[in-house]
Amino acid sequence: MGLCGVIRAGVTAGVGLDVSQHDFRLYVRRFARRVAAQWLDAVEIAGQPCSVAEALEHHANGIGTASEELERLEDCMQAGDQVAQRWHDLIERLRLDEYEVAVLAYLVGLADEPLFARTLRASWGDPGRESLPVGLIVESLCGTSARQTTWTVTELQRSILVRCGLLTQPDDRYFHGEVGIGVSHLALHWLSGAQFTEPCHLGIPAVPPPERLRRALAPRLREVMARSPLRVAIAGPRGSGRMAVAGQLARVLAPEAGLLQLRLDRFARMAKMGLNDDIERTKTLAILTGALVVVTGGDDIVEARWTLQERVVDALSDLPIGLIWIVETSDFGELEILEVPPENLIRLGTPSKKERFEVWHGEFGERLDAAALTRLAGGFLLSEGQIVAAAREAVAQATRKGSAEKFEDVATLAARRHATTGLGNLARPETGLAGLEQLVLEPETRTMLDELVAYARHRDVLAAQWGFAATFSYGLGVTALFTGPPGTGKTLAATAIARELEQELYRVDLSQLVSKYIGETEKHLGAVFDAAEQGGIVLLFDEADSLFGRRTEVKTSVDRYANLEVNYLLQRIESFDGVVILTTNFEASIDDAFARRIRFRVAFDAPDVESRRRLWLALLPSQVPVEANVDFRRLAEQFELSGGHIKEVVLRAASLAMQAQETLSQAHLERSAAAEYRKLGKLAPTKTSTTSHPMSNR
């Protein structure tokens, strides 16, 4: 029975003698000594000191024939010790033949036999070299036939042992059979029983995937795991459970080794320095341990992402290594680069409002009633992991503070902190405390907003019970366009609507959304709209004319790709099933195709005198000490400012009064209003004598 067969048979038996781990290492050394002794017997070692010959004779004592050593190996393998199991698993993983196993065992054994290794180098006529020549290894194992040796040297240099990094060839100055070969440090340590403590080794994540993912993905994961080697991409927003799903794959395919992480973002920050070394190290570790490689950080880089991904793919191609890509979004073009079949793309979404409610309830129990839990579930786009973290943070904070704060407020603040990472850098939650009843609006504007809220609340019933789902080929989403000059309350109204609907408002960051790279903007838009639909949040595109502008005549490739982005937006807006609000100061610049798809158009005109007076009163907190003769109507008549600018004036005037340790007066307000005029590039109005309207009008 050959060496490879003995290892397989011995581990499979798994019973027998109580042999320690060191016994198997000793056998490998004996095997190396035996092969080396046979070679040295066949050659004349000229000029060697007598001590060397005596040492070789001493070390050779007790070494039996090859068949005797194989019997000892079989006994050792039947003990089922850890090192024996590692050899067996490696042979099965790489499907090594007898010759490849012999080469690996020979080099591992010689690493612990420096005297034999030195004598072998001397027998080759080059005692000063650092590593054994590949020709010597081949001839020691396979005979001296020139034809056979030439063929075997070539095959060994191209073997999977070299491609996996188990064997290294450090001597570039030699040619063909003279090239040095040795076992890598990682392979030597692992096959000798050492334990690895690598920073990249994640093991099995402690937190399993959420229940909804386990139920939904079980059939998909079984299909993916049936294909070998594993090549899969897990796409979803941050916090959606991507690493937990990767851990679930590792639990089944690599229960002992788990996951090895390769972070592309780290190499992008280091200008790709060390990437090849890390890839090679990760590759060798994966081959030795059977761990799955999970590649992360690709979404945090743009310019070099595809280059880095291709280098990983090239290094691990055609090797029995399970490879998992963690991405936020992925299209078929990127899947082709990653060499992931389309059917191996696993998309993860954000939990629905009902699922978020269940997780909040599971964490808080009876601490909050159903209404409060509904507000939390509808208000924040969070994954299960984020909800658990926010809930535990809220409980800990409430325990420290006692009953000083309302628990729902503590939970809301904790949820808001975690919600800032829900869509990465693409969108951020926009908080607002004002409801619709607190806004100062024209009657027509307020009526349109009330209609918008009513439709958003009842659209599910309209679709399901009144039959509109069958009538409309596209979604019944809420798409609104708020138009008007700056400072007229468009964004404030959007936050008030989200508050009325008990949902969180996310403002899309256009600087992060729009990319100069082809296809990236559409990918970002897809992630934003998918999250908004699945999570039940309100999306706000502020200053939307920069993104929803008119398409242009195609004169250059830039125009063509810019129009593609607009076309993609048109498709998503039309099929969108959530709530999205666009605001613009320049309605004329919005593409006509968008205007046709807007369900609600709400105009926010500049306030008239009476509206300005109400704004002055509404924006001045009741705690501010104000002189009795402040005339707010006079301020409204004198300064034609919108609500946003009046807010700035009031805040500046209050700071002037506090600095002077005075009560807020007409002079403070007029001085601040004049400064706001200058900031806007307008000429401050001349003071005129008007009838006094005392403060009692408040």
C-alpha cells in the first residue's frame, strides 16, 4: 500500500493504538531519513568529514525498510491523532497522488533533519545553497532516468503543491532542475501540529443569521453549497446580516476552520502594498485548514475595486477554496468579474416593518406598549442586528439614568444613532420635531399635504380591497415634488409628513450618490430605492434638480451615460412602491418625464405679510425674554423673508441680546434682519414710521 493510501486508510479507521501526536511527526522524519539514506547510498559523498558519515550511520540505525515504515505509519494513522487528520484532510482536499504526498512528506521531514539536508546538498555538489534543488528531490524519490526526471521536474514545478503555496521556489538564479524548492513555513507548522493565531481568521461568527433569513435562504443555501468549489456573492446593505449568512455557510462547509477574511479596503488605503503577500498567505491558510475565504471592503473603494477583485480571482482560480464576496449591490457585469454564477448571488434585504416590530418586541418585552413599538419599527430602517444593539444600549442607558427619562425617548435616541449607518454614506436620517399642525403654510399648500398623507395611509387598502392593484401596472407609491424658493419650508414639511406617517425620513446625500464611474450611480440609486421599499422609510431628494434634470441631446459619450442615469431614475420612480419626496428651487429644470410621474406637486410660495408675522411668532421660543413693545407685524411688513431666513434672524438677535445681557428688543431683531438681507445680497429696507402693533398680538 502506498503512502497516500495508508494515510487515507488509517484516518478512516480512526481506532486502534493510543499514539501521541509526536509519533506521527517522528514517522514523517523517519520517512525522510529513509529516502535520503537510499539516495546517499547510491552516490559517493567525496570529501565529507568522517563525523558526518558517522552521524549519518548513527541516524540511520533503527530505520527499517520502506514497507516496515509504512506499517508503522498505518498504526499511527489508526490512532486518529490531530496531525494525522490534518494530513488526511489535505490529501483529500487537493486530491494528491502518491508522488505528491511523498514529495510533501519528504520535505516536511527534512525540515526537522538539518544534518541530512546539509549532506544531501553536498551530495548534489552545491553545499552552500540554502534550499534543496528540485532535481535532487525528484531523483531521490523517482530514480535517475533522464527522461523520467525531466518530465517529473516539470510536473513538480507546476503541481498544485506549488500553486497553493505549500511548496516554495525561492531560488530564481537557478534553471529548471537546479531551482531550489522547500516547504513553506505555514505548511510546515500546520503539518507539524502547530496552531494558527492569524488576525484574518474569523472562525465561525457567534451570531447566527436572523430567523427570517434562515427561513428564506435555506433552499438557496443548499443549492449554492451543492456546487464545488463554492463561489458566492452575498449582496445587501450594511447590517443586513451578510457576515452572518457567510458564517452559516462556514458552519456547514468548514465547521472546524470557519472563515478567513481578506479586506480589500485596507490595501486600497495602503496603495495596494502587501496585497499579493496577503492573498498568497490567505490562499495557503485556506488550503491547509479548509476555511472559506470571505472578501470584504470592496464597496468602500471605487477607483481600484475591480483591479483588486481581479487579482483575488486570478490567485484563487481553479483551486479548491470556497470564496465568498460581501458586497452592497451587484450586477451581472460585476458577477462576471468575480466569476460568480448569477444563480449564486444571494440578495439580502432590510426586514419589513412587521419583522422589525417583532424584533423590538422580543428585546423590550413589556417595557413599551404596541403603539411605541410600532413607532420604533416604522421610524427607523434597521437590521435585526442593529435593533438588538440599539435595544441593549437603551436598556443599559435607562438603567443608569433610572426613570429620569421616558424609556421610549431613550430607545428612540439609541435607534437613531444606529440608523445613521443603515444606508452607509448614501442617505442619513433627518430628524424633525414639528408636525403639520405647527407649520405656517398657505391654505392650498396645507390641503395638498393633507391629501398626500391621506393617500399614503390608505394606499394599501386602495390596492388590495378597492382593486387598484389590478388596474395599475406599476406601483401605487407616493411620489411628491415640493417646489418653491429657498427657506419656504419644503424640507421641514417633508420631516413633518414622515412624522405624521410614523416613519423615518432619510435625506439622500447626492455627493455620495453620484459617481464619475460608469454604472456606479445607478448601482447606488438601486440600493437606496430597494432599502426604502423594503424598510418602509421616506426618501428625500433635496435639491433634486441636480439629479432629475432634463435629458440633453447626445453629442458625447458623457451625455449618453448621463441620460442613462436619468432613464434609470424614471424606471425606478415609476415602479417605486414607497414614499419619496423631491424638493427643488427650480421646477423648470426638472425633466418633463419626471413631472408626468409625480403623484403630488406641492407649491411652497414665498409667505405674505400675515404668514411672515405668524412665522416671526412661531419661531421665537416662549422662554426668550422679549420687550413688550416688539412689533412683529412691522417686522413682517418691513422684511420680506421666508421662514428659513426668519429662523436665522431670530437666533442671531437672541445671541446679540444675551451677549449684551439685555431683553430681546425691536432693535436687535431689525439689526439681525438687516444683516440677513446683506447676506442675501439685498438692500435692507429704509425704516419707516408705522402704526405700532404691541406684543400683545402674540
